[in-house]
Amino acid sequence: MGRKFLAAKENLAEKINEIAKERGRTVFSIVNETLSAFISANEWGRDLTTLMEDAKILEIAKNSGMVLIPEPLHEYLMESTPFDSKMKEYWRSSGIVFGRYLDLNNIKDLKKVERILKEVVGINPDISISNERLVCISPRLGEKRSETVAIFLEGVMNGMGFRVASREVSKGIIILKFKQEREL
């Protein structure tokens, strides 16, 4: 097998050396594993940084009590379950737990929160967050799901230290205006 030499920043090379020693591996094996992962990501049309961020989002969701289920099953459960005060409280408290988890893990950059929520909410939403408002638009959200997602998002923002001042919810469109209760 042929070999090529690659150049790396000194601090990265030192870190790879440390990891290799800790794991009882060679630098050669770690570098080749990394390059192979980079090539695979490229073949998927992605980059490693995005894939790592996606993995972190899944871990955040899992650690805050969420599970991944098929969308048709979720839709069926939503349609067959009464939308009462208990159901609303489940959605709100799940959002609060998720928001607190983000807050406790120092995820305060609203653009990063925006990206995480796009993944967690599912249904391919267009979500944008500023310091005073959250907008979520998805044609795949029916009236009932729009309301449940809105309640969840309110909980997330509450968990992160924001108070919802007003809300507009209609089929496929959620607009939450909020005020920051504490400094981020």
C-alpha cells in the first residue's frame, strides 16, 4: 500500500497524537479513518461539520426525552388523541425541558437554536428567530399540528428565558413574539 504525506496545523497534529495514545491506535489509522469519513460525507453531498452538528442535534433531542417516530404515525397519533388541556401541558412541558436543556448546555446563539428547532420540529419547516420573534412556516402543518408545534415552541422559548408576549397560529403558520426575561 502506498503512502502520501499530508500537512496539518501543529495543534491538530498534537491532538491526533494524544487521541492515538489514549486509544492505543496509530496516527495513521486515525488519519485514514478521518479521511474516509470526509470522502463519504462528500459523496452524500454533505460536509463533516454539518454531519457532526446533525449528530449533536439528535443527541440533544434524545437527552431531553424525545424519540424519533415515523411522520405518518405521528400524524395518526395527533389526529386520534383528544387535544385537551392535558395534551397542551405535555407539549408545553416538553418544550420547556428542551429549552432548558439548550440553555444549560450553553446553546444560546439564536441561529443555532433555529437550526436545531428545524431538525427537531420535523415536517421541513422554515423557522427564523430574532431577539423578539419566532416565525415557523410549513405547508405540511395542519391546524392541530400547528397549534401543538406552537405550544412546544412557546415552551422552548420559556425554557431559554423568554416570555411569549403574543402569538398568531393558523394552519401552517406560527408567529410568536416574545420578550427576554433574563440575559443570555
